[in-house]
Amino acid sequence: MKRIAIVEDEVAIRENYKEVLEQQGYSVQAYANRPHALAAFTTRLPDLAIIDIGLEDEIDGGFSLCQSLRAMSSSLPIIFLTARDSDFDTVCGLRLGADDYLTKDISFPHLVARIAALFRRSELLGAAIEENNLLARGPLAIDGNRMQVTWNQQAIELTVTEFWMVHALAKRPGHVRSRQDLMSEAKIYVDDSTITSHVKRIRKKFLAVDPQFECIDTVYGIGYRWDSLA
């Protein structure tokens, strides 16, 4: 049974989500604040985490918790579920490594569908291994079996969403991939600005290990392209 952690300080909302997800067959652990959640995660990570941003007296406690979770696991699916709907908060949440950012006006069926989509992607980590699932593009190597990316043999820590975006770009070097293409490959449904934020974060991670990295071209008005010759 998949284990979902909900970190939400409002009791009624927390219990409501918990009940709905348990009805869908998930095992749900609920926490009211960041310290309690972090203590539990240190012992055992959930299979997916749903986090509010404001947690009791911590205005950005959810952001801090997301950072801590990412330090523990680069592949754990994380969803922000919050009343804060500004672009600033959305971009911050995604840059910190969340795989999805939803607002609390989302319907339960929609939320359940998004959770199921994230689980489908993360299950690829444990799926039967295909022997020929390695991709090499010069200094880039992608191990689709382990969902690992290296550049010049240095590991690039990517989220699940970022991994599939890099895979989508690199598997056809020189081909322009639209933002819609990247959404489809990563199995996410977000606006164009969110895709732009993901690409910026991917570039930053590659630049952290190679300041000369420039293999992701922006094709203005269309999308992005992996340039192996850059």
C-alpha cells in the first residue's frame, strides 16, 4: 500500500484530505507542523508527500521541509498544496524541488488524479529493468533504469520531473521540443512559465558541475533543444 504524508496545520483540512485519500486505498500519515513531520521522515520516508507552505508559526515552514526532503531523496514525489497562489510562491516551490504545486481550491478528484500520475512516474524507479535503457550524448549519460543523470561522470541530482525533461530533450539532439512536449514527457500539467522554471533549474544544476554547460538552447516562441555540439 502506498504511503502518503500530509503536512497541514489546519485540523479540519488535514483530516478531510486524510479521509479522502484513505478511501482511495492509500495509507496516510498526517502531521501538523514541520518538526513533527521531519522527525517522522528521518525514521521512514513516505512514498509521496503533500505539504502546505505555512505551518503553524512558520510562514515558510513547508518550503524548509521540502528542502529537507530533497536532501533525503531526489526522487520522492512532493506536492505543495496551499492557499498561496502567487507566481512567486509557485516558482519558489518548484525551484526547491517540488514535483507539483496545487492550490486548495482543487477538487478532490483532480487531486487524486495528480497523485496517481506522480505515482505512475515514480513507479518507473522500481519497474522491471530494460537492458538497453542507457543514453549517452557526449559528456551526458542517462541511466533510465536508475533514473540517474551524470555530466562528465559527475552526478546531477534531478527531481523526477526534471529527469524526464532532460531525457526528452537529450534523446533527440537538435530537435526542438515544445513546452507541451516536455509536459507530456514528464506527465505533468502546468502552465508554460512553470516549464520555464523547471528548465532554469535544470540548467543551474548542470552549471553547478560545469560552468561551461550550454547544451540546452532556448528556441524563442517554440521551446527548447538539446545541442550536443555546444
